Amino acid sequence: MAALLMDIQDGIATITLNRPEVYNAFNDPLSYELQDALKQAEKDAAVRVVVLTGAGKAFCSGQDLKAAMGSGKRNLSESLHKRYNPIIRAIRNMPKPVICRLNGVAAGAGCSLALACDIIIASEEATMIEIFVNIGLVLDSGSSYFLPRTIGYHRAFELATKATPVTATEALQMGLVNQVVPTKELDATVQAEAAYYAAAPTKAIALMKKMLTKGMTSHLDEVLEYEAYCQEIAGNSADNAEGIQAFVEKRKPAFKGA
């Protein structure tokens, strides 16, 4: 059975972690396959949006500890640099929106994986947990970046140091996820969201993704300059021309993502 599945239809690339028997925990092959799938999605001009999800009841339970133990003493820093960090960077640098279909538990690096996405749509049965402290480890794969910026330092400290599980409803209240829907409605909701972005002005959205990320760590003057730079790029795009033409003609724009 393939550890990862990838399907591309109608501008939507759906990437599914496919190790349901271990709650989609990462082993070495899965981490490298996910890196490759994200590269493929970025390079494929037909892909306008990426959906990331897990097979079965879980989204991703983080590192497969049994597999790690079987390979002897690991250099955890090296593992992060080679396996996990490239995945997080690929999602954040992806010039297309990445939607997390949070179908179940997201734990440890799996929680980081969800937080790295641009939009998180959660099943009401989903949970998120920064479980690292339970085995004497620290946050990794970007969680120490995303978590305090999303929910503030004090709540982030509590979740990180107590490994407090967060239900989907609690995650929505904290601002960790965008939507929570009944499990039976998850597929339809994610599909509708993905379809919206597949028809949206992809170049403008890619620029806004970069701008918002930069805006979290930059001063106002830097942000104003970067906005002006990006607006000039967007203003010279085919989608901008189409959007203006559609406005004048009082019709819905047909964006091509260029």
C-alpha cells in the first residue's frame, strides 16, 4: 500500500497521508514522499490549490516512534533539517493556497503540519495536541512559530508544556482552525473551498500569502514598501486585466491564475 496518495482534478491537488494503521504517523519514506508531492504540486501549472489530509480516522499523529526506535539512536536535529523542515517550508513557500482537511487527530509534527497550512477545515471529531512534552521533547516543525502567533504566548505556553488536547470546537474558538463541520459534511465543505481557490486569481493569492507571512514579523514601513512592490506585480497580471474587464462588463471574472 502506498504511504502517500496524490490526485489532481479540476485544478485541485489532493495529497493524502496513507498510513491509517498508525494514524498516518511519519516514517522516513512518507516524509520524503510528501516533500516530492509538494514539489510536484508547486511545479504543476494546472494545480491552483492543494488539499492536505489523512486517510482513515486520523490526520497525522506525528513521528512514528516505533519506526524511529527500530532504526537506533537518531540525530533529531538532522531529522528535522532533512525530513520535516523541508515539508513546512514547502507549504509556506507554495505559491498556491494549501487547505488542511483536518479529519481527525493532529499530534506533534502532525499538528505542526496542520498549522503550516493556509486554511484549516476541521471535522467536529478532530483534535489537535502538541504532544512533544509527554516524551521530554520540545515543539518542532514550526509549531513554536505558528502557535504563539495564532493564539498568543500564554495560551501557547500552556498547550505546549501540558500537551493539552484541543477539541475542534475549542480550536475554532482559539482561532486555530477556520471552520468546524459535521464529519459527514467535511468532504463537501473542503471541496467547495478548494473549488473557490481553483477559480481564484492564483498569482494575487500567492503574493498575499507571502505578504501576510512577512507582515507577522516586519515593521510597518517594511510592510508598506512590500505591499507596493507586490501590488505592481499583481497589477501587471492577466488576472488583474480580466478582473477589471469583467467588472466593466458586469460579469463574473474567469481567472486563469496568471
